[in-house]
Amino acid sequence: MLLLAGWGIVAAALVLLRTEASRGAFTVAGVLVEALGLVVAARGHLAPRGDRQ
């Protein structure tokens, strides 16, 4: 379901964002969000290092 919603957002953005600058900004923001999600997912699966105070 989320994949279909994501494609809907991309299709709407391509129609609504007319200039190359706004499309580029949308692309950069999307890549940054994906990278942030990857970092959060990776950190969530790391083994704990022990007690930190």
C-alpha cells in the first residue's frame, strides 16, 4: 500500500513541479529522506554495545 502511495506522490510531483529547479529540489529531498530511513533502520538492527552512562 505504501509503495502505491509513493508512486502517486511522485506522479503528482512530476505534474505539479514545472521547473527543473523544483524537480531537482524534490529529488534531493527524496534521496535525503531515503538515506535517513536507511540509517535509522540500520541503527535499529545493531547489537547493543553495553551500558553507556
